[in-house]
Amino acid sequence: MIARKYARAILALITVSACIALWLHGRIPQDPAYHAFADTRQIAGIENFCNVLSNLPFLLFGLYGLSRVRRLAEPASRTGYIALCLGVMLVGFGSAYYHHAPSNASLVWDRLPMTIAFMALFSLLLDERAVLGAKIPTLWPLLIAGIASVAYWRWSEIQGNGDLRPYVLVQFLPIVLVPIILWLFPGRYLSARLLLVALAIYVGAKIFELFDRQLLEATGLVSGHTIKHLLAAVAVLCIILAVPVTRPSARA
């Protein structure tokens, strides 16, 4: 394990490099083709039924996560954990709403809860590993940054100069930093194994998303985006389980 100051320097270097790279890249507008999902079947009167219904696991896993709050083994994780579970539940509603009628306007309500969940998880990890120090709060600054990234993107789209760069940073930089933090900083209570499994599953989900139409054409039943939702929900469950709880006391 390298010295903490050098580990922090590595994280800072990666973060600054990512910010500079995105700034040099120039603005990233929302691709209108993003809303053209392969599976548009209407079932039971619901447009885009499979992409809507496949968000149900987020709601269920978020509720399950909240049911564990009273048994959390580490009281310091409580606020971040609750924010994570609430964000996951809202993903279930927001993503279903978006997929029922995909547009930039409805996409806001898909991305907003995702940033809450991402930032809550990142805060939990930063605090558990004391990456920034034990007394430096991370949850609220990260939540504000995540929400602001979506607000800025929507505002820029309305102005005719759509720019996703802050949102891209909020979504993808933690994916790069999480395994590095797990490697460089000693843990106290979060399950590194489950977090790495969650990360691997989420990367797999993003890969399935790239083959949305091809999978629907190959199977005739399910699209890549629907599978992405289901895998991402499994990744969320792994994250929830990575936060330990106390075992219920045995009855006499």
C-alpha cells in the first residue's frame, strides 16, 4: 500500500486530467438518436413496455435497501446510504417515465436520480476510506455537483448549445476512480469484493446498451437496453449489500 499522500496525488492527477480532456474536447450535445430505442412494443396499453417495466427492480431494490437502514453496522454510513437508496428508488420512477415517452425533457428525470445514486455511492466510498480526511464532508457537495451537472445540461440544451461534459464527468469519472480507491486505500467496512462485482456488472450493462437493436433482432424478445436495466439493477443490489448490517439477534 503506497503512502496516502501519493495515493491522493494519483486521484487528483486523474481527476484534473479528465477535466482538462473534457474541456479541450469541446461541448458535447445530446445526440437525438439516443432516444431511438429498438424495442418500442406496446403491451397492456403501455408504450415501450419492456424498457418501462425493466425499471421495476430499481424500485424494489431501493425499498429493500431502506428496509436495512435500522440494522446498519456503521452509523457513519447512514446518511449516504439513505441517499443512495432513495436515488435508486427514484431511478425506477424517473427512468420509467423517460422510457414511456423519450425526449430531452423527460430524460432529465432519468438522469437526475442517477446522479444522486452515483454521488451517494462515491461519497460513501470516499468517507469509508477517508480519502479526503475524516473531517471533510463529501455527500452534500457531491450531490449538489451531480444535480448541477444535469441542470446545466438541460439549460444548455434549451439555449441551443447543449453540453453534456459535466454530466459525463459525474457519471464516468467515479467508474474510473472507484477501483483505484479500492486498491490504494485500506477499507474499514464496505465490501470491496461486492463493489468490484457491481462495477463489473455495470460495465457489462453499458456494453449491452451498445447492442440494443442487434440483441432484439437476434432474440426477437429482449433488447440490449432492457438487459442493461436489469443488469444495472443487479449492480445496485450488490452495492446495497456491500454496506454491512448487523445480524438480527436470535430469539430465546
